[in-house]
Amino acid sequence: MIAPIPAREAAWSVPKGEIDANDAPENVARREFAEELGPSASIGPLQALGEVRQRGGKRVIAFAGEGHFDPVTLTSNTFDIEWPPRSGRRQSFPEVDRAEWFDIELARTKMLSAQADFLDRLLAIAVEGAGT
């Protein structure tokens, strides 16, 4: 499952959030999955996909897991920001405005380029699993 940042190609992202020193990355992944997709989203055991560094230096650790989610049921948490900029007014916006399922090749064109590496890792895990 990937969700868009703005509506443009190569701008979608995996659900992610800040990891504190005392947080286990898998617990943060589960928390962000629930916060960004809503209570109708469920996910089973997670498999680590490792870490990437995005162009701006942000470190992203991802996990994969089998789950159930209908994008129509998306219920994202919100964040507040001054909008319009320098207006002095604060507005709330959903952290995720939409979510969709894609096949692997279309997902590669939609995702942030650094995060597309997670797709290769996911495919490698799927191939390993199919061979056993």
C-alpha cells in the first residue's frame, strides 16, 4: 500500500513516522499504518525491507506484511499547518489524501525514487518464498 504526497508521479510514499530512541521500528510501522490508513486497515506479521535514504537525507525503514484494506475506507489522521503561508491562519489537512493498490511496475513509477528500492526487496522476498 502506498499513499500519495501530492498528486504527481514519483511522489507516493509508504506510511511513515518519526522513530524515537525507545521505539522499535516495527512498532512505529504498525502505528503509522493505523494512523495513516484508519481503523479498517489491518496487517499481519511484518517482514523487514531494510532502510533507504531519500534525496533530502531522511532515513526510511520499511516493512511488508499481508493485510486487508479497501482504499475507499481511508480515514487518515490530520496535521495542522499555517495555510495559506504567512497568513496567520492554521488549517487541518489529512496526512494521506488517498490510497490505491498498484501492480509492482506501476507502483515503481508512482513511488518516491528512493523508496522504489523497497519494491525490489519485496520482490526478492516473494521469489524466495515461492521457491520453498
